[in-house]
Amino acid sequence: MSAAQEPHARTAPTVTLPGRPCSAAAALHVVGEKWALLAVREIFFGNHRFEAIARNTGAPRDRLAVRLRSLEQAGVVERRPYNERPPRYEYHLTDSGRDLAPVIRALLDWGDRWVREDRPVVMLHEPGAGTDDPGDGRADGPVHARASAHAHDLDAAWICRTCGEEVVMNTLTVDVRAPGWDRSGPRASSPSDS
């Protein structure tokens, strides 16, 4: 088991959902609503205050407040005070929230390829950045546009940590391990299942 696959302390309460037992369904239960992922995107981009998150997502303020509360309860974001009088808070990604960075990147890539004709947001890769210096002091977002001579557009690939090869769809199979289920759905129970 790789470090990325190691179990972490659960941040969201375990829920039982209808349909196939699946981590994708459980993840979507937590972050699958549009305003939730757009809020995570904004915090990842370095926008921590409610006003900026609301402006940049276009979310109705009441719905955004509900989404941020649910993300906080699920352990994806945390509130940190920045003003005592009146009390004001910023939103920061937790380890769980930072682990959504590849999801945001994948959505950007997919949108660039299949939905938009331009690339309005481009992730840059700056080799060596962030190894010693946390950039702008925010440990929950990318290092922001320092425009080093080594920075370049991110062209990430999905690499198997076990064999080191790039993963492509025709090399994948599915191993369903949920009891009573196979790839086609729930198995009919047999006397040996009892």
C-alpha cells in the first residue's frame, strides 16, 4: 500500500447511501455539489474570506454559507479567526481538502478539452517550489505566480506508483470488493452467502 493509499483518520462521518457501496459515491456526498467544489477551488487558489469566495464562485450567499458549514463539518475546511471585533473567520483547507487538488486539476483539464475553447485558468508547475518555502505562507493552496524561469504549464499524467507506468483507460479493470456486489450490480444471494 502506497503512502497515498494509507488510511487516514476519517474526517467526514460514515454514511450509508443507497446503491452500490463505493468511495466515489461517499466522496460526492461530501463535495459533489457545485458550490462545494467551487468553494474548495477558491480556497485552493488562495481566497480565504467569505466575500472573495462568494464573489469568485457566483454562489448565492446563503447556499455558500451552508456549503462551507458542511465542508467544515466534513473536515474538508477549517475556519480560522482573523478579527476579534466583530468576529470574522477565514477558510483554509485541511489535509483532506488539500487532497482534492487533483480533482480540481482534473476538472480544469476536462473543461479545457471538452467545454471551453480557451483556457481561462492554467495551473503552473514550478519544480522545486514549495519544498523549503511555503510560498505566500498559506500551506493550503498553491504557490502563487512567482513566474520563475522554470515554471511551465502543468501537463500532469496519471502514474501508477507500483510500476511507474502511465495509466490509460484500456489498462484498467475493476475489482469490486463490496460484499454481495459485482461489476454488474448486487449479486443474487445464494445459500452460501448466509
